[in-house]
Amino acid sequence: ATNRTFTMIKPDAVANGHTGAILDDIIKGGFKVIALKYTRLSEDIAGQFYGIHRERPFFKDLVSFMSSGPIVAAILEKDNAVEDFRKLIGATDPSKAEPGTIRNKYAKSIDANAVHGSDSDENAEIEGSFFFTAFERF
Ligand code: CMP
């Protein structure tokens, strides 16, 4: 079924000039851009977004990294969007990401891993709604 996922191009990939190449990979991968925003997260907002990881040992570093510079947020649409997007970006740890995947090409470490992708339809809706109102979706 056609459904949606949510992504962020993270501060490392934006700072390293990969925004255009990553959006191109996403669009060529068959995803339609429904919403798009260039912004910077405060530590408070990053902590809210990643609240599900609050008790994890990497939480503090994750929040500090994600608020370290601007990001690009997007809602994407495709058949089987969540699963297909996770295939396109590759494993969370870029050293384990398949050749040709976005993280394999553009990421340096498990924290600076270039992109976020939702892990379920339910979280895709929660994360997309965190960033975008109904008037920002096309
Ligand atoms: P993301 O998909 O944005 O969701 C949470 C992020 O935490 C993840 O990508 C990684 O960048 C980061 N992270 C750091 N360490 C770990 C870890 N051990 N397991 C999972 N995610 C981690």
C-alpha cells in the first residue's frame, strides 16, 4: 500500500554538503516529497523528538549532535515507504550499511549517520506531525 515515512538529513550530512545528493537519491529511489523544511533543532526539541531513547546511554550525545547544526526534515510517500526507505538508507551503523546505501555513501559514524528514517508506520505519523502541520503537506 502507498504510505508515508519521515526523514531528517542530519547535521553532519548538511554540513558536509550532501543535502542535494541525498534528496536526489531519495527522489530517484521513487519517493515523493510531501513536506520539506530546513531548520535547526534546540536541545529541548531534539530531546522531545528522540524522547523514546531517553534512557539509552547514547541519548545525551544524540541530542547534542542533532542540535549542533541545521537539518532538513521531510515527509516522503511511496508504496511500502517505511521499509523501502530503511533499505535505501542502510544500517544505523554506517560501517554495516550495504554499498550504495545513503549511510554507506555519506555517513561517518553511528551518531553522525547522515539520515534518520522512521521505524514504523505509527512512528512515521508521530514524527511527521511533530514537524509539519496539515498546511505544510502537499
Ligand atoms: P536514528 O535513526 O536517528 O535514531 C536514533 C539515533 O541514535 C540513531 O539513528 C543513531 O544515530 C543514534 N545512535 C547512537 N548510538 C546508537 C546505538 N547504539 N543504537 C542505535 N542508535 C544509536
